[in-house]
Amino acid sequence: MRQPIEPSSSNVVSYEIPLTKSGTDALEEALSRFFSMVFGWMFLGLLITGVVSFLMLQKPFIKLLATLVYNPLLLLGLFVLEIILVIAITGTASSTSMPLPLSLSLFLIYSALNGVTLSPIFLIYTKTSIAFTFLVTSIMFAGLSILGYITKAPAKWGTILMAGLIALIIGEVVNLFLRLPGLYHVLTILGIIIFMGLTMYDVSKLKRIAERHIELVGPSAVSSRTLMGAAVQGALSLYLDFINLFLYLLRLLGKRR
């Protein structure tokens, strides 16, 4: 999981789109514009993932889906490529010398690739249970995002959640070999709790980053290369929170075929 950068006061490239209000109103308007970018790009990524997953079920691509299911090495290779893309997105978004469209393009490519790797879930779970779980995830994510925005998550939350995420990953790897039903259910509940926490923490952290930069540079900072890069990283982080929360909820709520 990649976290948004902490923007500094140096290397700020502002496009100077001034806001007409002042004080608290100007800050809130700037934050609103910033989060509109974050959630707009995140939702675009989710839309692309959903469309690609749906297309994988259609006749022209069904052979590719079957290849993924019966060729674990190919699926593993795609997962490795996704990790490389996440690193590339983070690197290009945080560098003011790199064009922002490159970061966005990589994020959209990653979203499409994720649609390919997630498509096998349609062979495991019924479409009705997938749709229901997506609805539950959306409601939970919206509520958690609001909580994260109106509350200030302590910095220690990040350390605790990342430690929990590492433990979760280790547990999942171990259970690939042990295949213990009890451990599977424990990891499912743990995964839901961790990604609920990460959703709140990431939104709170993004707000804190934006507030600092806006107070330092002014309301026009929302259009600076630094904050726009942070918005791309924020979209990626929240996209990952949503997808992982959805997958763990699907393990709990999904009806297998």
C-alpha cells in the first residue's frame, strides 16, 4: 500500500487559479477541489476496472480468462507487473519533474490490468452476491471517508495499520500452504478491519497534507503540481483500500457458485 507524499514548500509549480473567497471559506473550497480530484480519479479507476472485468467474461476474451485460471504463473506475473506499476505511479506522481499525465496514464493502465486479474471472481461467486457486496462496500467506504475527513487520525495509526497489513500478508501467504478454514476466516475479518482503518487514515492524511500546503502557499496551491501529484497518489491509495475492502467483504458475504 502506497501512501501519499508529504509535499514540501520547494519545487512548487503553481498554475495560479485563484479562489475568490478568503479565510476558512477559501480553505474549505480548496480542500473540496482537491478531494474532487482525488475521488474523481479514484472512481474513474474503479469504473475502468469494472468494465475490463465485465469484458473478460465476454466471448472474445473468455479464452484469456480461462488461461488465467489454469495458469497460475501467468497470473503471478500480472501481479508482479501490478506492483511495478504501483511503484512507478508513486514515483512519477511525487516528482515535480515528471509530467502529471504520465502518472494518470499509469494509474489508468494499472486499473485496467487489475480488471483482468480480478475477473476470475466472477467464476467463483454469483453475480448477485458480487453486486450486493459492491453495494455494501460502497456504503461502508463512503461512511469511512466521511469519518476520516471530519476526524484527525493520529500518526501512530499509520504505523499500527501498516504493521497489521504486513501481518495480514504473511498470514495469507502461510495459509496458501496450510489451507486452514479457521485461519482463513480470521484473516478475512482482520482484512476488513485493516482496510476500514486504512480508508479512514488515508483520507485524514490526505486532508492534513492538503491543509498544510494550502496554508503555506495559498488557496491556489490546489492547482500546484505538488498537490496534483499527491491527488494521484491519494486516488491510488483509496482505490487500493476500496478494492481490498471489497475483496475481503466478498469472502465474507459472497455466495459461491
